[in-house]
Amino acid sequence: MCWKRRCRGAAMSKAEEAFSRAAMCADQAQAAQDEERRTFFNRLRDSWVRVANNYQIAESLAADAAPPRPAGMIMSGLEAPEAPPER
């Protein structure tokens, strides 16, 4: 199993990574042969889901707090388009 962000080809957000780990724990719980192991992985899954939900909230708040780009900025946000020459 791959737990690194780079394995999907694109960068995963921390929330996506936590949800992915929760899914892995759910798979482990389903495959568990004994109740103790199943309970362990279900609790671990629930913990990862809480982590993911918290990251989603934090990511949402961070996106809302980011300053808006000035009008006319190129998508990279690094440079403004050139102004037309004055006549």
C-alpha cells in the first residue's frame, strides 16, 4: 500500500490523505479475523475520519482567508499583464 502523497500522481491535500488512511483502516477492519483486531481498526478509521474533517475545516478557512487577487492578474499571480501603450 502506498501512503505517500506522490503515489497518486498529483499532490493530495492533508484531508484527502487522512480520508485515504481511513479507507485503508476500514479495509483492514473488514479483513480482520478476530473482533479485537476489527475493533482496533474501526477505532483507528474513526480517528482518521476526525483528522480529515478537521483538515477540511482548516483548509476551507485558509482558502477563505487568502487575500483576493487584484483584477487583471495573470493566473500565476506573479505578474500583471502589460498595459497598452499610451497615445
